[in-house]
Amino acid sequence: PFAGLHHQPGDALLSLIASYAADPRSDKMDLGVGIYRDEQGNTPVLQSVKLAEQQLMQEQGTKSYLGAEGNKAYVALLGDLVFGPDMGGRPFHAALQTPGGTGALCMGAELIVRGSPGRSIWLGEPTWPNHAPIFQKAGVPIERYDYYDVAGMTVRYDALLQAMECAQPGDIFLLHGCCHNPTGADLSPAQWQEIAGIMGARGLVPFVDLAYQGLGDGLEEDAAGVRAFLNAVPQAIVAVSCSKNFGLYRERTGALYVIADAADEAARCLENLISLSRVFWSMPPDHGAAVVAAILADPSLTALWQTELADMRQRLNGLRAQLAATHPALAPLASQRGMFATLPLSPEAVGSLRERFGVYMPLSGRINIAGLRAETVSHFAELILPLLSR
Ligand code: LMR
């Protein structure tokens, strides 16, 4: 049964983990996979997570199944965080827990195929390398537009507007809610409002990938993009990840929210999501969602988590500002947010940084800002400045 299988290229991002680990140089720098690191280069479990885990150890009385929707308290509490109280005033919605943000994206893609086969999803270029394979695998036709001018380090807002003009009513636009991966370049609040209005008027459907809420400007500020759609469009899809803002990476903690126009539509969405998830994973893994629910249900744990999240955000923004200040060519980084920046480096330049200096980043020139340290920023800038292609 395996004769038809062809070799597959290794995942470019994940393979960096192994190559970095195998590099014996002590001054090597890991700017690869999007994992938060502290000044010592560690990714410790958050204190709020540890305390919630202790609580679970004490109180959890069973590991029996919860059902295909997963932990409903988690889904509701996380929904408040993303949309504001009462789902931002939208009464008709469907939501379920998923294995990570990737699980949520997959469920959203499958729902689109069932609900409106043949409708295209529009992806900005560049985007997270897993986006296109997820929609391709589900069978959603993909259209692309330029989101970012790498050499100029600016958002191509004009290209987004043009893409929305070319799209057919019912087409879907995948948008990064905040902390754009891989560029760090987000839309401004005014731009979010404008595109929400255009999407509503043109019958386009936003599909927001929100994987970094709280790591840009703050929990509320980073939700402004998602919330701009609440009063503007009849339907929206939102994939949420708790991997980064709760540091739960390997626990695979995510959720999918579908905003619907009517009670019956919301019910059909939920029934289909449940039947799809039953086939894909039957039930989502419990632990991460139970931890997030315990944190968000307890005001003192929530306050501790928010402090820890603010520390992560401040470290990222501080390093970003420091790097931007090293040279005018890097100044545009200052207004960008989140874990990533995409530098105008050719694949050859990226290869040479790896070979000669042990600096690890994907060939796209994306860097994980959290992989830098206050004392390595200027050295890193010296290494890359002669290689920038602008
Ligand atoms: C990244 O973009 O580095 C992260 O989201 C990790 C991943 O799964 O690719």
C-alpha cells in the first residue's frame, strides 16, 4: 500500500530545531521556530500555568471523555478574551476546542469545503508556511496577494484592497489578528475598520488567525482587528491559539469560533464541526484547555498570567526597538509587533549566516525576535547589515 508514497521535504521551520541542536558552537543563535525565550534563552513554564496545574492535580477527579466540543468552560472564557463579554454582542455562534491553532485552522478549512465548496481563500504573501498546505489539503482553492513588501519593510495595503476588489462574494480572506507571522507588520486600527466595512459590503468572509493575542500591544489592543468585524460582517471564522500567550506549545491548546447570522446557521455550523472533529481526533487533548480555564476562571491567576504575558511582550518590544535603533535600514522594525520580523535577506545570505556565524533562521529571512538577547542585538545587526538586499 505504500508504493505510491513519494519522499516529502522536511518542514523547513521544524528542521531548524535539529540543525541548531547539532551545532557545537557556543555563540550560536537560534532565531528559528516561534517560541518565546527569556534573556537566558529558556522557555520556562509560566508560574500561572504551574499553579493551575497544581490545582488540577488536587481537584481533577476523572479523566473520562468530555465530548467532541472539548472543555466548554475553556471555550467560553477564551471567547470572552478574544471577542469581549458575550461574544462581543453576537448571539449566534458555534465554537469548539481544537488541538492548537492548527487544529482550528483545519476545522475552519473543512467547514468551508462543506459549507461553500469551490469558494477561494485569499492568502497574503508571505504568510505562515503551514497556511497554504492546510487549505490545500482540505480542498479550498487558494488565491494570493502581496501582503508585505520585504525590501521596503511595509504592508502592501493597496494590494490587499485590490485583492478584495477582485474577490468573488463569498470568498474568504485569511488575516493575522495581530503580530503577523512572519513579518510582524500589522494593519492599523483604522485599516481594520476599513477592510471590515469593505468585506461587509462585498460579502467577503474574514477568517482570522489569532495566535499571539497579548504579545503585541496588549490583550485588548491585539483583539481590535477581530472585533472590527463583529459589527461589520454577517459571518466570520476565528482560529485561536494559546500556544504562545500561555506558553503551552506542546499541549496543543486552541479553539475555533464561527460567528453566524442566525440561530439555525450557528446550529448547523456546530453540528458540522462536531462531526468533522469526531473524524479527525474524536476529542481534543484536555490538559492545556483545563489549565487555561483554571487560569481564566480565577482572578488572581488571571492577574498573574497577565503580568507574565506583559513581561514577555515588553521583552519582545524592547529587543525589537533595540534592533531597529542600530541602523536606519532597520528602523521600520520599530513599529512592528510580536515574535517575528522578516528581513530582506536572500536565501544565500541566510545560508552564509548559518555556516559562518551559527545564526539560525528560515531561508525566508524571518527572525524570532525572542531568540535575541540585549547583549547580542548589536552583534547580530553587524552581521546582517552588510547582507541586507534593499
Ligand atoms: C512558527 O511559526 O515558528 C510557529 O508558529 C511554530 C510552528 O508551528 O510553525
